[in-house]
Amino acid sequence: MKSLQMLAFCRWKQFRFREALTLFYAFQKLAGKSAILLENIGHTHNSLGETDKAEECFEEALDRIDKGEKGNKGGLLMGLGIVKKSRGDLQGSVRILYKALRFYQESYKGIEHSIVAKCHTSVGRSLEALNEIFKAEHHFYEAVRIFWLTCGYSPLTANAIKKFADLKLLLQRPDEAQQLYRQSLELHVEFDTLDMRAIIEIVNQIPLLHLTQESKSKLSRPGLSQYLPSIQRFWERTEFRKTDGNLAVAYKSMAEITAIPGGDGCRVAKSMLEKALAFFRVTDEADCTRLIAQSEKFIEICDAQIAKTRTGKSLKADCTRLIAQSEKLFEACDQQIAEIDAAKALESSSSSS
């Protein structure tokens, strides 16, 4: 029985949810129902989009716990709250998730824990869905704060920061949103597993903040060059990877950001665009005609910027050489003038004698 249970967990972690579900039910026939097993089955049904069955499992498991059976009450409350949100019962979702939050806060007696941060995130999402964005702001703030304290540089922290940034846009606070997006991107590009979806979503928000006059005027740091270190790091991490659709789209979006300010960013931008363009030209996943045209246009812009930079550097080099030559000429002139002055002084002295 133990091996059956472990295999079910293994399949779940492999995202083979249908196989995991079959194994969990097989284990239930042998061991009987329990709150713990019902929770696992409920989460599996939820992962398969079978929210009605997931809700039944969570509610039955909670009922068993209320009658004295052992189980993970906090996890069941969170699962039930999330399922209710998926099924459109937003008020019910918030009510259950608040119960889960209080349960964990009381369990850890004021000690910060990542599961409390996860609860804050879930409560915030449901409140946001109810358009209670000012209440949601508090919970997203708490999630970010606690994740920083308990997890540090973690995908949990980066994703919470991004979600907080999304909410700041809803609150029409572009400067706060921009700072959070930049921070989230800086974290995401360093993780061993790159979350392409999150990275693309962040990168797509950047032009909207910096190139829309209404938003740009409210930014304390309106320049795009601040993103170049993160984008260069992303390029270092992915340069030799096989390009797929997500990576090609990420390259194109990042290249457009780095090409606009000019300078060294244009070289990185051009390299990214060339890899993206190579994928767009051969893929049959979608019609990439517009993406191809845009990429070709931006490569032309990069070439022009690079040429301009080279011209500027050669002009600067020429000026440096001329300045050095002039300085030597001035030194020679000063020496000749000194010799002439000395000769005149000697001649004057001889005349006087």
C-alpha cells in the first residue's frame, strides 16, 4: 500500500494528474477514506479542473476533522477557498480563506511562515476579484513582506512582488508598480528554472509604463536603461538554448526595450532579435508575419544605433589624438619662447656692459 501511495505522489509531482487520481482511488479502496487522503484527491481533482468533485472532497475532509479525525485543516480550508473562487463563489471564497489565514496565524503564534504568506496571496486574489482592491493591497503587501523574511530570493517572493505590482497598476500608482516590476524581473532572471510566462508578462508591462506619456510623467526613474543588466543576464542564461515560441517572444520584447535607449544595449538587442527572427521564419505554430516585420525593423534600428556609436567613438579617438598632438606642440612652443627670452636677456646684459 505504501508503494501505491508513493507512486501516486510521484505522478502528481510529474503533473500526470489523471494517473495520480487513479492511484489515489486505488489506495482508498485498500486503506479506506481519511481526511488526509481526501485532501490529496481533492487537490488532484482541482488540478484537472474538476472543481465540483474537489469541493466535495475538501468539505468531506473538513467534516471528518470536525468530528475528531486527524488532518491538515489549514490546507483543506485553503483548497476549498481557492475552489470556490474558481466556481464563481467569490464571497464564499473570501470567507473560507479568511478562516484559513486565521488558522495558520494562530497555529504559528505570530511567527512568520511562508504558508501564512500564501494565505495572504489567496485572500488578496479573491478580494481583487470582488473589486475590493484596497483591502487586497494589504494582503499582497503582507505576502511580499513575509516571503522576503521566510524565503528570501525565491520564486515565491518574485511572483508575490509581480502580483503586488499588477495591483498597483489597478490602483493607478505607476511609479510603485514600475519599481516592483523591475525588482521581480531582477529576481526571475537568476532562478535555475526560468518562469517564461512571468518574465514575458513583466517585460510586456514595461513599455506601457515608460512609453505612455501619462505613466512616464509619474515615474521617478523613467529611463529604460535600468533594465539592461537584467536583460543581459537573461541573454547570458539563454543564449545557447534552443529557441521556442516563448523564448522568441521574450527576446523580441526585451530587445525592443534595450534598443530604444541605444548604446551597448543595441548589440544585445540585435543578437536577441536575430534568434527570435530565425524562429519566427520557420515556425508553423502561428502566423508570424507581423512579428517578422517588426523584428526586421528593430534590427535596422539597432544597426543604425551601433553605427552611430562607432562613429562617435572614432570621433572621440581622433579628438584625443589631436589634443595630445596640440599639447606637445604647445610644450615645444613654450620651450622655444623660453630660449628666445633667455637670449634677449643675455643680449641686453651684454649691451649694458
